[in-house]
Amino acid sequence: MIATYPDLKDKVVLVTGAARGIGKSIALALSAQGAHVVFNYRGDDTRAVTLKEELENAGGKATGLKFDVTDYEAMTKAIDDFTKNVAPISGLVNNAGVSKDTLLLRLKPDEISQIIDTNLKGSMMVTQALSRNFLRAENVSIVNMSSIVGLMGNASQSAYAASKAGLIGFSKSVSKELASRNVRCNVICPGFIATDMTEALADKAKAEYLKSVPLNRFGNADEVAELTCFLLSRASSYITGEVIKIDGGLYI
């Protein structure tokens, strides 16, 4: 951990999609700051217990809530039960997302629905479900995980790009609507980040992607986590409605 933010200690932060990749790195980074990380999970209780133990071993508190971001009824019940019986949530990281590379000519309605429902609608509804809670909490910060693809588009990712671009518009609107209550909302747009997905790429494909990145390397999930911690902390207290790229110069 490069920077320490004292106000993140005991801050209650919901991180969706925390089971792996960028989401897990964010959850671990927050735990190292002493935060209380609330994470959602689907299906496997055993994996949730393991993640809870990992986060607590990293230095924070952890609570798993069983819901899918596309299941509004289950999600609102789980969130309401927690905020009423445990503590208000003062940080939110909408990270849960799916991607499917498909040429526009082959794109099917159910594929569009899955991507939009998870990446955009899911983030919108989690934020909406927490909106009343945010009015009772202090120093609230929302971080929505978009993508560089939401800014520049990409072949074979039209539905994914649309969902991530929509999240940017949603975030700017939320930042304006809730600013009077001292609720901030910002967007992170990662570029090529080293995850299981990029590790599976052939060396030739990686080399081609890197030609587009001035820093000539993939980013890592910990770098995204560092930025997320900053935006959740009071160190960024005068920043809202911003779209911050972390892409090694890919989109200059």
C-alpha cells in the first residue's frame, strides 16, 4: 500500500464484483486501510467465507451479502437489512461487470440484455437502493468502474462499450443530483489491466495491444485499487463528477 488514508479506517464500503480481478484488489486494498468491506456474492457460501477471511486477514472487517446485482428484490432486501441492523454504508464501488466480444452482425438480444443489465442497470439500481442510506451517512463517495472502451469504443464490443459509456452519463447525473448532500460520485476508466483475462492472451496478441500503450506495459489491478481508495477517501473531497483514465496513456 503506497498511500494511507486514516479516514478509511472503519469506513463501510460496498464493493460489487469483489470475488476476483480488479474488484478483489480493491476489496483487499480497502481492508489494508482498515475499512469494513461489504461484498456481494452469488451461490457459493464457501467461497464467500473464504473471501471474508482473506479480507479480515488483510486488516479490515468484512461482511458478505448474498445477491446478484441484476436481482433487484434480493439486492434491496440484503442492503436494507445491513444498513438498518449493522451500519450505514458510506462508500460504494460499482465494479460488477461482464463482457462478451461479439461482432455487431452476430450480436443477440439476450447478450445485449445480459451486458446492459449487469454493467449499467445493476450499478444504477445498487446506487438507487443505497440513495436513502447515503442521506444518513457521512462523507459518502461513489466510485463507478467504467472502461476506456466506454470513452473510445472498440470493435466487437459495441454492447460493452455502450454499457460503460452509459455508466459515465449516469455518474455525472448522480454527482449533480446528490452534491447538495455532500455525496460525491466519480468514474474510473481502466485501460489494459493485467488480469486472468489478459494472462490468457497469446504473446503475439499482447505485443499488439502494447503497441497502443505509450507506457508499454499493462496496468495492474493494485494501481486501480490505489486510485479507488483515493476517491473514496477525504483526500479527494473536492472531486466529483470526474472521469479518470488509468490506461498508461492509451487514450490521450
